[in-house]
Amino acid sequence: MKKLVVFLLVITVFYSCQTAVDYVNQGKSNIATRNYEEAIANLTKATDLNPDFPEAHYLRGYSRSMQNDHNGAIADYTRAIELQSDYTIVYSGRGDAKAVLKDYYAAIADYTKAIELKPDDALSYYNRGLSKANLKDHLRAIADYTKAIELNPEYSFAYNLRGVSKAKVNDLEGAIKDHNKAIEIKSDYADAYYFRANSKKKLGIPFVSDYTKAIELKPNYPEAYYFRGGSKSRSKDYYGAIADYTKAIELKPDNAEAYYFRGYAKASLNDHGGAIGDYTNAIELKPDYLDAYLNRANSKKTLGNPFCSDYKKACELGDPQSCDWHNADCL
């Protein structure tokens, strides 16, 4: 019994003697195993023991961010910066948290500070470019992606997003070259195939195989299914289009356009009952969807169902032809 009491006393003394550094090290181990909740607990013990420990605040901020507590992360990152104003990685981390919250201007300011402190930080250039692109400042985004690539010539993600921004400023050939380079570096890069397909389509270059490759690499890619479905519909492969739109809807049920175009494909196969169901779903998701009202009216009319209310709604939404049809057929 005495041995047990002594053992418990030793354990108690051991834990009571742990320092802030010990808790930070435990927090690092937790982060390494992605046990962020435990990391936060240990790092909080560290800050309780030493409120002026910048690394503890930084690591807790990182852990909170990984738990999607971005406001809490920003608070910790800000405290770490107050304690150590040249803490480069913390500015980057705080920029990431602000970007997730769509506070892009503030994110850009943090990435800029990180770059001032570490001019060869390719990641901060890349992330600043992404925030600028989210603000539709694509020319400045391209400049940042270019700098990231200069610092890291194998930066496939920077090539891909530079390509996306080039496409936004109508440099489609430049965009394709960047997507090509991204794929050369990272052959399983589904997004690069997807965005290359988008630019090829605008240039009138064969593109469907890129959507197919993106889907092979990333089977749960709703946008790739949706746009491939559009290509199939335009080539009158309506069954193939319906299959792709169905998959796009399965992956992203709030895509009103996928319902609408699947309805159009069904109507093209004379499945007007199925088309009406899809147009109705599109309207439920997007109540001002003029084309969905118009085409639902046409399918209802084909089946001999009441259709005047749909022509009237399309007319109210601004389609003069629907007004003419309503006046001709319904008055």
C-alpha cells in the first residue's frame, strides 16, 4: 500500500513539474498525429503557464484552424505576432485563416508581411495570388503565381492557378500552356485537366477527353460531369448527357443548371414527363429560372397538360416570346 501511495505521489509531482515547453512538445506530438483537440488542450496548458510563449499561441492557432475554428486561430496568431513581430510563418497562417473567412484584403496584407520577412517564400506568393484571384484581380494574381514559380519551378499548383487566371483575362493559349506544365509536373492532377478542357473548349480545340481524364482521376468531380454532359448534349448524345448530368446532380444536388439541361436532354428524347420533373427541380432551386419555365411549358403543352401559368411566369420574367405565346394560346 505504501508503495502505491509513493508511486501516485511521484506521478503527481511529475505532472505538476511539467513546464510550458513540455506541454508545447506534447502539443507538437499531437499535431503530428492530427489529434488537434488534444493539441489545443496541451497548448492551452502551456499558455496558462507562460502567457508570453509565442510558439504555443502559434501552434494552438494552427490546431484551431485545422478544427475549422478560424476566428479562434486568428486570435492566437495575432497574440503570437504581438509577442514576436518577425514570426514569418504566423503571418502566413493568419493569412490562410482570413482567406478561408473570405477576408481577402486582410489576407493579402498578412501574406505581404510574410514575404517582406522572407522574400523567397514561394507559398506566400502563391497564397497571395489566390486571394487576389478571389478578388478578380487576375493580372496581379498572375504576377504572384509567376514569382512563386520562379522560386519553385516545380510548383504545379501555381502553374495551374496561373492558367486559371490567364483564362480569366482571355489569354487562353497561355492558360493551356500552364495547365500543360502542371500536368507535366503532376500527371494525376485532375483540376489541371479540368481547367485545360475549359480553355480548349473556348478555343474550339477538342476537349472532352480532358474532362474524362479529370473524372478518371477524381471520380467525384461534379463540374467535370456537368460540362462533359453539355458536350454530349451538343453532339446529340442525349443518353450520355443524361448519365453525366445525373452524376453531377448526385454529387451536387443544388445544381439547378444540371437539372435544367438534363430536362432538355430528356425532352429531346421525347421523355417530356421526365423533363417536366427536372425543370420543376430547377425552378425549386432557382425560382427566377426563365428558361426552365419556358421549356416546362413547352413539355406540358406537348403532353396536353395545363401550361399557361408557365408561359405567364416566363413572360413576367422578361421573355417577350413567352408573352406572345401566352396571349395566343391562353387568352
